[in-house]
Amino acid sequence: MPERPLLPLWLALPVAIAGGAVLDLAFPDIGIWPLAFVGAALTLVTLIGRSAWGSVAVGAVFAASFYLLHIAWITRYLGAVPWFALAGVETILSAVGAIVITLSYRWLPRLVPGSWARVTLLPALVAAAWTAREQFMGSWPYTGFPWARLGMSQADSPLAELASWLGVSGLTFVMVFVVAAAIEAVRLRVWRRVRLLAPAAVAAAVLVLIPQFPTTDAGTMRVGAVQGNGPSGFFDRREPYDVFRAQLAATQPLIGKKLDVLLWPEGGVDADPLNNSSIAGALDDLSREVEAPLLVNAATERDSLVYNTSMLWQAGQENPLAIHDKTHPVPMGEYVPDRWFFEALAPDLVGLITREYTPGTNPPFFDVNGVGVGLAICFDVIYDDVIWQGARDGAEVYMFQTNNADFRGTDENVQQLGFARMRAIETGRAVVNISTVGTSQVIGPDGSVIDGLAADTSGALLVDVPLRTGLTPAVVIGPAVQWVLGWSALPVLLLLGVLVRRRTKAAPSAKDDAAEV
């Protein structure tokens, strides 16, 4: 017989709501990282023993509570409709994924009922199911939205160092394993059998004690990074080239200083230098003034297609020396998938998105006078494939360009900075994260903040940024970790379901045979 729910539905619903709110507090701007474990525990206890529809109900209220708080920054300019739409999609997907977690609790103990299985195999399956849900939501629909992965909440935590070994998905897995194993130990009255705490204790020790994987010192690169604080928001009132002028003005303190590269943010050039000779000439002049190559970004048009493009530019060369187009343009922000459908639902909002950015296929990597530079444009920081490819191509440092102007005064930019810090730890490389309007930071290979510029200020950073070589295990085996610790939950659950069904069918005939005897 399936076990009864741990909590009645009338209690499980408010507990799940509380779990979502608590989990949000683990992320910046509040950033109380231990609350990630509390939030995960609150939602897991609501799923134990539930029916499928009960799981959908508690999974939905947990996800709605979390996402409505976590991405409230969307309302800054666009209002409630996009906020409810994105939170609604994530809520539905999370609620469906909750069924997978509930089935883990239902099926595995029926086939392997022992206490040790309850504190080892069951937490592993629950953690894999949670991780698989994160990975699915981070890839679908329309390239997904991997903004709220549990492991990404740990930028201020000593536990983040595990990400250099297993990646963010692996960190999520171990965190959920600790929570699920602790829950099972309590349910089994661990105070009577302390040894049942061992799996949770060992996993917690792995989180706490394993140091960051070491990468090799390769010197420094003197980077000038400029935050112009120009009118770069979608609804900002501005004249042509205003953003470019703001960036030029904020660059002036760097003139005459020794630089290896000058970095500007996403959209720092508000005209297409590939099709605008005056802007191209101005970039040549700037490169001559600073006596260094430029790493800039603009919307570009090539072969009738529009791209969000980072460019390496140097005076006296055939420019651009290299280009990288954003790999994952933001659906409903930088392009509209299935426009005919969504325009019928919200024509006024969809009509605001006039550009249709095309996904890039060129690598997120530049060779800047012999130094490998990994790239990520704005939200591409949350996609593993972009970050890992840059490291594999030879990145010794990362330079992330972003434009947070549409989310001024919200948690969006500090959440994104937290993700950038996690990427530094995961890859063992420094990150220069430069925004049009802030907050901008130079982040060390250990995730520490070396220097920064506050939001809503113009200014320039000049930092000798450490370079690193050598690949972390997260970069080398990251895709395999995702399969083993995440996607593996699906075939395992399918097999468990088949075995449980066979055992259930066989049970009546076994009883009949016993009665005949």
C-alpha cells in the first residue's frame, strides 16, 4: 500500500508557499544561502506520499510563491503581464516535475524498503529528479530559463567550491541529497539509530570540506572596463548615439593609462559599426587613444539578419578582428518565437519587440593579443554550454557584457552578478562583468569581488585581472554529470514504475496460491 502523505493537503499548501518564499531569500539581493536548504526541505516534505494531482497542487503553489518573488524585476517597465506569463510557465513546468519527485518517494521504497536504502538510494533518486527538473526547465521551451537553479544560490557560500568539480547541476544534486537524506533520517527516528545520519553527514562533509579545484596562474591582464550609465533602457528617452557618448565620456579617465584591452558593456555602441562608417571611425580613434584593442557590443545586421554582437576592434586592423553573436537571445525580449500566436494574445506588448535577434553560432571566445577571453552576453551567463565552450576553447579570463537598464532598482542585476561569481568558481577563472548601468564587478577566480562600480553611476575600472589555465572537472565532465546526476532519474523511474506494476499484478495471484494451499 502507498504511504499516506506526510502532511495533509490543508497544511501542505501553506508549507509549500512558505518554502517558495524562503528559497527566494537564499538568492540575492537578500542572499541568505543556508535558506536554500530550508526551502528545499519545506517543499520535499509536502510531496511525500501525495497523489499525482496532489503533487501538482503543492508543486504549483511552491513554484508560484518562489517565481513571483524571484523574478518580480520583470515588472519594472513591462508591468504584470510578462511577469505572470513567465512565472506561470515556470510554475506549470515545476508542478509537473513535482510528480517525478513524488513518484520517487512512492516507488523506490516499495521495491527496496530497507532503512539504508531510505537514507541513500531514495535521496539520490529524489536529488536526481530535482536536478532533472531544473535541467528541463533550463532548456525548454525556447532554450528555457535556467535562472533559478538551486546551486546558483550559493555564490556567498563555502559550498560553492564544489561547483568547480561537478558544475552547478552537481552542486544542486548534492544539496538536495543532503536535505532528502536528513528528512529520511528524521522519519526513521535517527536518535535511536544515529548511524542512519551517516549518508547525510558524508554528503554535507563533501559540500563543506572539498576545496575549489585549482587552476594554474598565468599572469595578469590589465583591463579597463567602462560603465557609462547612459540612457540604455528600452523606454529611456534618448537621441541617437547618446549611449555611445556616455561610454566615451566615462572612458576618459583611462586615456593615457596602460591597458591590454578596453571593455564596454552590451549595447555600449548604440549603432551598427559594421554598417555605419562614422561609428567605425570613432572606434578606430578610441583604440588609438587608449593604445589597446576594444571589446565592444552592438546590434549588427548581416545578410538581412540581426544579431546581438560582441566585437574585437583594434585601430589599424581590418575590423572587426573577431565577432561573437549571442548564443541564446531572450525569447519575448530579443525575439518573439511563434509571433503570430503571441501577438494574438498580447498585441500591444509583443508589438514593442520590433527586432528579431538571430541566435549566434560562432564561439564565445576571442584571442586578444595572445590571451584567451571567454564571452557571455547578458543572460547567456546562465547557460552552461556557453561558459564551458569558452573555457574549452582556451579562455584564461571571462568578460561578460550586459545591459541591466530595463531593470534599474531591482534585484535582477545582483542576481546576475551572483551567477557570474558562480561561473568564476566553477571554471576557476576571473570574470569582468560590465554593465551599462551597473552593478559592474571584477570577480576573482575564487568568486571574490576584486573591484566594482555601483549601480546608476558612470565610471571606469582599471584592474590587473588574474589569468588562469587548466580546465576544472566541471568543464571537462559537466555534460556527463548532468546525465548521471540529473537525466538518469527518468529511465530509473520508468524502470521502477514497470517493476512496481509487475509486483502489484503478481500480488493477487500469490495470495490465491496461498489460499489454495
